[in-house]
Amino acid sequence: MKINETMDSLGKKENIQEPFMIRGHVPSKLQQDVLCFGLATDNSSGQNQSLLWTIIAGADSSIQAIKTIIDGGYGKVSFGKRLKQGEGFFYQELFGIRTKKGEYKTDSITIGNKKALVIYHDKLQNQEYLISFENPAKSVCEMLKNNYGSPLLEEWYEDVYNEVLEKEYMKKIPIYCDENIFQKPVTFLERNEIMSEEKIDELISLMVKSKQIKFPIKGDGAELATIPQDLGEYISRFSIDMLEKLSNNLSPLHNPIVDTTCPRFNEYPIELFPAQAHVATALSKFLMKNKSVLLQGKTSTGKTKMMTAVADALAYYQGKEGYRSIVYVPPSLTSKWAEKEIYSIIPGAEVHWIKKTSDLINWHNKWIKEGKPKAKKPTFFVISFTTMRSGATIEKAVSFQKVQTEKGKKNWKEPYKDGWYCPSCMQAHQVIEDKEEYLDSNGILKVKQRKRPMLYNEFGAARRVDQNQKLNNAYCSECGESLWTNKVITRFASFKAWTTYENKLLKAIQNGENYPQRCLQEGKSEIKKSNKYPRRVATIEYIHRKMKNVFDIAIIDEVHELKSGATAQGFALSKLVASVKHTIAGTATLFGGKAQDIYFLLWRLFPSVMHKAGYKYNELQRWNKEYGNIEKIVYNAEEEVTEYSNKQSKGGRQRVTEKVMPGISPYVLQYLIPNGVWLNLFDVWPEELRVPFIDVPTLFCDMDSNLKEMYLEMSSNFDKLVLENQGAREDRIPNIYTLYTETGISALDNPFRYPLVTGKRMNGEIIDIWQPNHKQFPSEKLLPKEAKLVERLESELSEERVSLVYVKDTGTTKEERDIQPRLKEVIEKEIPNAKVAILRTTSCKTDRRTEWIEKKVSEGYNVIITSIKLVKVGVDLLITPTIMFYQYCWSMFDMIQAKNRAFRIGQTQECRVFYFAYKETFQEYMALIIAKKNKASQAIGGEVTSDGLSAMLGDDGDIQKMLIESIQSDDGLSKLRGSAEEWTRQSNKRVVELLSKKLKTIKLPIEQLLEWLKERNTDIQVLNKIEVNQQKIIMDIQKGNIKGFSIQENNCLAIDDISAFGFPSYSDADIYQHLMCVKANVGPISKIKIVEEKMNRKGNRKSKIIDGQLALVLDF
């Protein structure tokens, strides 16, 4: 009888006397039987079918044994029936079942009073099969809606389900289910490989057209033609409808329309924006029931204030008078948090800036001595990523030892054993070469290991916890003790030096010699400082061991910088979250383009969520497969050159590599949305207070003849090497495209000093590739792009706007590549009123860059040149409303952050962003990529577009990578142009006005004076005499010797007629006399008295003078 027929013929109700069973049998080891209440197998041919799903029950030991056999792929599994025979029972096997190791998941359930276990194949989780316990039509249609986004109404479910079965997109599989357990029929469906989104869309379309399914409201379908095809337009049109539906299906923890904000916020000296107050209130309420929460707020939404307010509101709802919060931030933000942000809303807070671990240890010891009092006011401890993670140097605590007997030493024999011996257990650290799993007589899984001592060259110089490609060397394989230890510089160079000192000191103490004793103690040598072996302990280690639950809440700023799996500051985050009561983490850029960007962050912030989802900490690859993009490459050479990997037979295996690619599935949001808040800048910043943001399309410049010649020569040299690279092995330059793009972008901006470009072949040979002819470019001549930059800067400075100029080449790798000094010289030379400052890494401390720029602007500097990397995070540039990208960096995310530095809450001036590039060069390619991503980046800010969705699903923001792909593609440039056209077309009237504005040319003061005289129709002889003496006249005006004439800060000549001549009308002679006959400056009169002459009253009354009649008023 075939297996399918056996399934169909099974009794529907379980016979208590003759139940169905599953038997697991391992020859000569064990045999276990359990009750079976449900079973599904695949439809493969043969007597044994693969197990898909089953429910078993019985004794705990029996269930565990069957689970082990199925999950491990051991022995034989069969399905049968227990039959009565006389006074006993025997097992009748109906068919065998195949199982494979590692392909099954289990869930524990209870059936009546019996413990039961559900075992199901991974194919059910991947939806290759579908099981429905009540309504198969609903289950199938829900799957179609979730997987393909099919728009299905509930009244269509039965018709669509029947059509799917008829088209054989899915088919039913016969299964066994006990009707005593399952009151309704259970349906098990197998999905056909041909079923796809296109097939389902076509099926539904045909059903609608054939009127198999009908819409509840009659219509002619004309409205369908008006539905936008572009995703961005669709979202814009139907956003209100979607929001209403979402609001009806969700009940938020905090509803801003109904609920009020935390009363504590009313006490703040500055009022939070409504959105900020509601977000902080919602997050604090969430933390009342949960340990961690996430805040993703775009740049300038006020994340620091909101996170501070969350800690304050949480304490308020908990009824606490005070609380302790630890603030974990990048080094560039420590001063901002410690000196500004916290005090701005909680002036009475106590803030400790922890610059080294000893600061925290001292506070902790003092707190313990005081009896561990509760906090009486808000107390914050600000600490940087580097201080938190940095500890002493870790070195090996073991050495490779060779063990030899005394007899062997005498006879010069080889050591009989060697290895890395643990100082605790004195056993050699072992390497597990093989594992063998087996079941003992009780059905318990055992593991037998075959080990050997680790060889000398296998230990390595780095500590390894996980055993992947290299062997684990962190902990002893025998006792579990660490094989590494912290090493620091000590006062004494060796133990012998210490014992020598100790003996002298003990002798002085014993002899009662106080003076020698004091000399020895005071004369101890100072501990030498060493960068290689610093004497310090990582702050996180102290907190984790000594200060658990001392802090009520941890505030993590820029948490995206802690996303990597194996970084010290990432591990520090894990320990910090475990050591505090609550955690709030904030960032502006959570996603970096790949699904794995948030994997370790989720484990560190929400471990219970990941555990419930069925993940283990080391299952990153599984996460990438389920929520990201994996590129799988199979290397399979042609038949005549196939290389077989087998050593003793003809055969081998294909070589397969997997690479994680950019892309994030929207389904990953199920882990984020329930655990955080997403906030846009426009949600916070009221429209009436918002300033315009002008993102000007790229200003392209034509190359001059010399630049064109240089660029063609450079391209030709690289193109030849690219052709030579194809098919080459030892002579190949692996990074040829990286060198090509880097040189093509940077050399155009620095033909005066650009250094020699070299490449390293795989065989180690270094070759010269290209270098520009520096003599061809005289330094006094402006480059076309420099001239365009000067033109725009001159326009901005004429409006008294401070400008920030971004560059990429700052000379960090090679001094010759630094273009900043050249730009400073050019700008100050070409623009008379320009004053330029350069911000470098050495200009100030990382956390003082905002203050440095503000100080320079206050000193009169109006142009700041710097690298994008220096100001992308933690710098507020309200004072520089104009930003100019003279060069671009390779990270789109850094570009986005850098261009928004000035567009922040509190900005009162219009923000303008300019981009510069050369036409028909790699710079144009790069500019077009940025133009495309400028539109796509709106998706990151909440404005969803087609390009934005593409960016989310497959764009890691690496501009250099996209540039290389465009170069390699024949039509790469045309595609980039087409994608960027829309953004370029969207230039608004304000952009056109800015670009077409004619600059006011500020003439020299003497030119302005002569022009004024000509406008008055001054006599030509007077004009000639004044022109001859122009230098003397201008110097007198500058000194202030000519009354009514002055030169203002912007080099403008100001003339006050009344002050100069006393009357609004005057002659040419008056002008000449005033300008040429300058009297000596006798200095200012310090004090003037008004004296009234008083007459003697004893005289003739008619001759008397009235009081004040002869008073003289001197008005200088």
C-alpha cells in the first residue's frame, strides 16, 4: 500500500486501545515509542518520506529521546500503530520517516493534562508548506496579502482559494490528525514553485475581469486610471486614508491628541516643542514597563533634550525625588552634554564629566562611605565611548612549553609533549578536531570529542572568543579560565627588584631605623608612563562588576556607532545595558544600508525580543538571509579546466561564496516599531518658525585645455591597466578601480601638487601609474572651479553671510594632497573682504569644534574651510548658513549629515547648499549620483519615493562603489543623468534667483569718490587735481582727518554733506578746499563749559543783559 493511501485510510478518531505511535530506534542503543496526534510528510516517492510536521506526547524521557533522534538525524523513525495481541501489545509499522539534522524546530504545548511537543520542518517557517487549523481559504489569502501585497477583500477568500487550488499553485497533502484533539479539519498545503507575485496578480486580475469576484461598490473602473503609479505620489495622495486605517487598528500607549505631557516639563526654563514633550512623555511611559527604548530623530530634532527629559519624566512617574543617569556619548559630544544640554532644561542638575575611570571610582567610594544615600536631585555622569571601553593592554598569560623528562634531556631526545599550558589547571589548551554525537541507554544525547594540544603557530597574537576560521584561544578548554591577562607598567622592573627593595625596607623596620625607612619609602622611583601598557581599567568593567543598578537609566547618544558585532564600544554597550535599570538610545541614522546594521543593536538593547523570535546571538547569517540581501556566487569552471578537490578520486565540489549585499526587508520593522519612536525634523519645527532650505543643483564647470589634456592622459593610463588586469593573476592590481576613481576625482582640484600615483600588484611589485605635469599649471592662475567658488562666495559675503566650504583632500595621508592652503590663498586674494580660517583635526579638541568656529566668526572670519568628516556629527553650525561642497566624500550618509549642519532649530537665516564639479569627468558622475540620492534620501526622512525605497532595499550609501559600478557599465552615465533629472528640474524660483543674481562689485574708495564728483558735474580741473592727490586724500579719509568722509567695513565710501560742508549746497571750490586743505589735528577737547556773564544789578536797568543772552554754545 502506498504511503498516501495509508494516510487516507487512517482512522479519524484515536482508538484508545490501539493508538497511533511514532517509534525511534537506534540499533544496539535504544528504542522509544510515543503517542502521535498528528503527522504530515512530503509527497516524495519511496517507502520513506520526509517529516514535515507532527505532534507527539508521552513520558518526558521518551519525548526527549524522539526529539533528539529527529533533530539529530539518528537511527530510524517510523509511523505505526500499537495493536493488541493476547494479553500484550505489539508495534505495527506503517511506513518509515526520513529526518535530517538541524532542519527542525520544536514548540511545547499541553493536550489535556498531557505534555506534548510540536515538531515542524523549516519549510513551514519559510512558507513552502502551509498548515491551517480552521479556515484554509483565510490562511492562504492572508499569506498572499503578506507575501505579495495582494489587495484581497474577505468576501473573495473562498473564490480565490479555490482558484489557487485549480491552477495548482498550491495542492493539498493528506495528513493524519486525531479528531479527539482537532475539532475542525486540519488542512496541509504545499506551495508550487511556479507561484509568484506576477502569477497571483494575473489570477486576481482575470477573476475581476471575468466577474468571478466583484467589488462591493459598482463602478466603471475609470478611477483606476487616476491612481498614481509612482510610489511617492501614491503615498502623498493616500497618506491620510492609510493613517486613519492605521489609527483604527492601533491603540498607542500615549495619544498626543488626548493625553497630556508630563507635568515636570512645565518647570523647565525653556519650553519644549509640543512634539518633543509628547515624545519624551511617551518614551518615559514605555520605560515604566520595559527596560529599553529607541529614539530615532533626524538631525536637530532635539534628541539630547528629549532623552534628558525622558530620564526626568521616568523619575517623576516613579515618584522619585532624584535619580542617577549615565550618559554614554561619542567623544565629540561630551562637552556639549556636560556643559550645555543637561543644564539647558534642568539647571539644578548635578553633572559629573567622567574623563577617566578614576573619576567614577572616586565618586563611587565616596558614595559608599556616605552610606549609599539615594539621589536627592537629578545626577548625570557623562562619559565618552573611548573612556568607557579603553582599559589596560591584554596579553597572553600562557607560554608554549615543551615537557621533557630528565632522562630525555640527558640523551638529547625530543620532548614527549608540548603545548600552551594553562597556569590554573596546568593542562594543555586543546583543539577540538572532531565531535561525535550519540545516545546513551537512557536516550540522552552525549557528545564525544577528539582533541589534540594546540600547536605553537595556532595560538596567534589576538584574543579570539568565537571559533570560526581561526581557533578559540580566549579560555582554557579544560578548566575555562582566561588565557589572557591585563599587563601594565609597574614600579619595579622585575620580581627580583621588588624583593631587593622589600628586604632593605624590612631590615630598617625591624631595626627601628626610622630615617632609613623613610628614605626608602620616599625614594621609590616614579611609575613610568607608557602608551603601550597604560595603567587604567575600562570604565565599563568597573560599572559591570561594582556598580550594577546604581544608575537608574542610561542615555546612549549616536547609538548607530555601536552597531558592529566585535568592537570594544559595542561590547561596552551590552554590559552597560545589563548594569542599569533602564536604557534609552538615540540616533539620527539607524540604518546604514544593510540588514546586519541593526542585528547586534537589537541584541544589546532588546535581547528578549530577539530570543522570542528564535534567534541565537551568533546567527547573523540567518538574519541576513531572512531580512537582507545575500549574493551567492557559485564557482564552477568549464568542463575541460575543472579542478577537482578530491585527492584520491576523480571528483570534487563546487566552490560557493556568500556575500552580504545592501538591502533591508520592510519586515524588519516589526522589531523596531513596537520598541521606539521615529521623529522627523518637520514634526518638531513649527512651520511658522522654519527657515527656507535651498538645495542648489550642482554648478558644473568646463575644464580648460590644460585640465582636459591632463585628465585624458590620466584616464588613458588607467584604462590600459584596467585592460591588463582582466585575466591577470600575479600581475593584477586588486584595487585598480579604487585608485582610478580616487585620482579621477581629486587630481582635477590639485594639479599643482598632486603626488605620484602608484599601484601594488598581487606579487608585491609596486609600479608607477601616473602623475600630473606640475609645470603646466602656474599657481597664480585660477582653476575654473576655483573661479566658480570665488564667484559664489563673493555673492554670499556681499550679503554678510558666513560660509562653510567642505573639502575631501586635507593631506592626512599625503601632505601634497592638501588643497586647503591653496583655497585660503585664492579666496583671500580674489575677495578683498574675505577672511578665511581652516579647521583641522589639530585645531582644537574633538568636542570643541562648534566653539572654535564660533570664536573664529566673532574674530571676523567669514569663510571656514574644513573636512566633511570633522563636522558630520555633534557640531551645530547655526552661524554658517551657507554650505559649499567644493569636494565630496565617499559616504552619502556623511554628506546628508554634513549638509544639514546649519538647518537646525534656532536657525534664523535662509540655509543654502551649493555643489561644484567639472563636466565630463568622474566629478560629474559623482555629482549625478549625489543628485539621485538627494531625492532618495527623502525616504530616510519620512518622504517615501521610488528612489527612496530602492535606497532602503539595496543602497549602502557608498558613493565610490556606485561610481565604480557606473564606470564599469556602458550606459552608466546616461542612467545617472536620467535618474537625477527630476531633482535638477525641481530647482525652485529662489534657486534660479540666487544663480542669476548679478553681484554688486565693490569699487575702490577713490573710484567711488571720483564717480561721486562726476555725478555732481564737478569742474574737470578740480577732478584732475583731486585725482593727482588721490592717495593723500584716501589716507586722510582713513585716518578720519576729513570731516564727513569715511570708509566703511565693506570698503564703501560714505559721505555726509551736512557734516562736511554745513549746508546741502556747496561749490566745487568748497569741495577742493575741504579735501585738499586739511588742518592739523589738535586733538579732542575734553571739557567744554557754558559760561553766562552775570551783570551787577546796581546799574542802569536798561543796560542790563538778560540771563543767557550772551551765552555761547560750542558744538563741535
